[in-house]
Amino acid sequence: MKRVLMTATVPSMIGQFNMDNIKLLQELGYTVDVACNFDDYSVWNRERIKKFESELKELKIKKINISFSRSPKNIKNIINSYKQIKQLLNDKNYSLVHTHTPISSFITRLAYKKSNIYGTCKMIYTAHGFHFFKGNASVKNFIFRNIEKIGAKYTNVLITINKEDYIAAKKFKLKKSGTVEYVPGVGIDIDKINLIKENKIQLCEELNIPKDAILILSVGELNANKNHKIVIEILPELPNNVHYLMCGDGQLKEQHERLAKKLHVSDRLHFLGYRKDVIKIMKSCDIFVFPSKREGLSVALMEAMACGLPCVVSKIRGNEDLIENEKGGYCVDLENESFNIYINKILELDLSRSMAAFNYNKVSNYSIKKVNLKMREIYERNE
């Protein structure tokens, strides 16, 4: 029996971005185990994780709880999770491991090196955006670059999802005959997106705002990296009929609420929380804004493009792969430029229609169909 282990720090990485990979593996005859920290509620709450556990059970996927931490400073958790994953690798005769997220992937690969399956099991690592990147603090870049460099030595296939990471990964030394691959993200289901209809009137009624309001939207966890703060700060500089919608939960919600109150824009800032109808919301909005400090290749941004939205995004790796300046939107230098200039430019010059068409055509290169074909090829090559 072929058995594969898929690991990540938190369940959301598996549930949001890897269910198609799991389906592919099952089609190839693998029994799939999933190992992550099912007690970490920093991204998904307890209820959402319990639901995911039930989904895994229905698919006959074994759930394994490993005390991975999202923080590299949590030494106790790192030691415990290393011991747990090493024991798991020794107990199970895995023929393949596919690991995700930097901390858990580093721990998994170190444990793999010391396990009794190192010589017989293949290791695949998907980097969803290296934590060293242009514009990051030099100390952090040094630490994370070396973590990735060490982990690469115990990796058969290193998958990158943007061009900057692909170039960086090509400089690493992998296991003998190891390869660096470029896969265009985790893929989006464009056919499914096309079936969903917009309903701006309904959305405006839900939020109790005028039906002719201009709606700008961000999607993502409310954390420092997603950087919603800089959009809230420029709300006073946008026309009064512009409302800012944020889909997602996170620790910074109260901080964002205080900032909006201080700037007297609370009535134009709307927290939608975790939503299952994100695509419908996207199709009901006018502009997508994405001010992240770091990304791999954002699913939310690709979905916004497929929904026909002009996009104003931070000028970082991943985002620059997707958005072409003045064609699909604008890439904004976070250090020297402001989002309000480009949001106003789209509104004043009525650029939405042409940018929408450009983005829709470009994002077809990132469809789930194309990604699945590439992933199937990688899995088959490493059986």
C-alpha cells in the first residue's frame, strides 16, 4: 500500500490550498495522512477546524495532531513537534511526504533526515512564499534563507509558486537528483467562479450603505503582514462614497476599528469576517486592494482577477507576477507611494472595464486545471 504524509503548521493550509492535491494523490492510489496542529486557532476557529476534521474523516484521511508552532521562537514546541514527527515517520512506511509552510517543513525535513525512511521515501516541499525577500529586514532574511538552504539538502522536489522564489531556490543544493519546480500557484477554479453572479444591491442592503457606493475590497487574515492599516489610513483621502470592505478574521480587528474611529471613517469601514461567499462579494465590488508586505502567489488576488476586478496591490513578489501596471491595475511601492493615488486614478479615468478584461484573460494561466496537470506530473515522477 502506498502511503503519503502531508504536513503543514495549521489546518487551513491543507483545507484551503491542498484538497486538490489530496484528491490527486488518492487517484494515484495513495492512502493519505494529514499532520498539523489541530489545536491552533490563530487562523481558523475551533468550529471551522472541527468541520475540517469531519471532512477529512469522510474522505478516509487520517488526521494526526502535531504541536507545530507558527513562531520560530517557540523552542519548546519546535522540540516537541520534531520528536512527534520523527516518531510518526519511523512508525509509518511512507513512500512520499509533501510538506508546506516554512517552520513545519523545516522540522519535518530535519526529522525525515534522521528517520529510518530517509533512503526510501521522497520529500516534496512547496514554498508558498519564502520568508526571505526583497525589502525584508536583513537579519530575518539571513535566518530564513539559511533555514531554507539547510532544509533543501533533504528535499527531492522544491516547488515554488512565483518567479522570484524560483530563481532563489535554483541556488540551493537539493538531495541527489533533486529538482526545483515552478507551479503557477495552487490554482483557481475559473469555471466555478464564472457560475457565481454578483448582487451589489443585496450586499449594500446587508451593510446598510447606499446602493451607488463605490466598494473597495480586501480579503485575508487581519494581521500585520496583510497590512490593511495603510488602506484605512487613506480612506479620508478618497471620495466620501467609497466604502472599504474586509473579508477575514484576525487579531488586529479591534486595532483597525480604533484607527477608523480616530480618522472618523468608521461608517465607511466594514468587517465582514470569515465568509463562504467571497466570490459573490468580489463580483459585487468595484476595486480589489491588496497591500500585503509578503505573499507567495495569492489565491485571493487571482480570484479577484477572475471576477473581473481592477487591482491595486503592493509591489512585491507574487503580486508583480500577476498584476501588470496600467493594464490590470497598479503595483504600489509601499515605501514611496500611496494607494489612494491609484484608486482615485481608476475611478477618475474609468479604467475598470479595460483592466477587468485584461485581468480575466491573464489569470486563465493560473487555472486549477493547469496546476493539477503539473502536480500530477510531479507526483507520478516521484512515486
